[in-house]
Amino acid sequence: MKGISEFISYALVILLAASALAIVVTVGLPTLQQSREVASFDMGFNNMQQFDSMIKEVASEGQGSSRSVQINVNIGKYSTINNSLVFTYYTTKSFIQNSTAYGNIRIMAGYNTGNLTLQYDNINITGSLNIQTGSYMICMQNMGTATVNVKVC
């Protein structure tokens, strides 16, 4: 009889440990994934703020003036589209509920994707920027007539 009760005790301990592990995996992994996605969004937003500042500086200076910056991309991609600079990010769950703007940066959110768009009324953004995961040196050059060219150096 004593052997059976020890067996039941071990089985209950194993069952409790498995249940605790299942709860941690069920709750913890999605939270960890969302934290990574929010951190990547923050990095993208900070990069866009830096681009905004640099584009305005280069555009205010004479033709031929330029700036360069090193950026890291871990989720999402940057591209030049329709006279704007766009950061597209992908998420498993939307953490931004409404579209909004911060200065020249528009934030548009969807269920599993979103865009940060940098666009100006008086500055044209040109170039063939299309980058994804990695580390890049980005160059911006004043091409004259209120045009800033953005590219990978």
C-alpha cells in the first residue's frame, strides 16, 4: 500500500509541474513576443525620427550637402515609396489602436502590420531604398530643388 501512495504522490508532482510549465508557455511566450515587437517598433520609430532630423538638415543646406547614419533593422523593412520614406513592421497582434502622427511621421496600424511614413509638403524624398534585416549605412544628399535622395551607402 505504501508503494502505491508514493507512486500517486510522484504522479501528482509531475502533473503539477507539467501544468505549471504549460501555463508559463501559454502566457509567457506571447508576452515575450509582443515585447520584442514593441521594442522593434520603438527602434523603427527612433530611426524615423533621426531620418526626419537629417532630411530637414540636408534640405536646408546647399545642393550637394549630405549626411550618413548607421541603422540596425531587426524586424520590418525600410523603403522609399511615392515621395516618402516608409518603415513597414509586422506583428502577431496589433499594439497600436489608432493611426496618428508625430510631426512628419504618420503611424498607420493594422491587425498584423503597420507603417511609419515620413513625408513632407515641401521636400521630395527620392532614391531606391529597400532594406530589411541587417545593419546599414544610409546616405542622404541634397539634390537641389527641395529634393533629398536617400540610399544605402
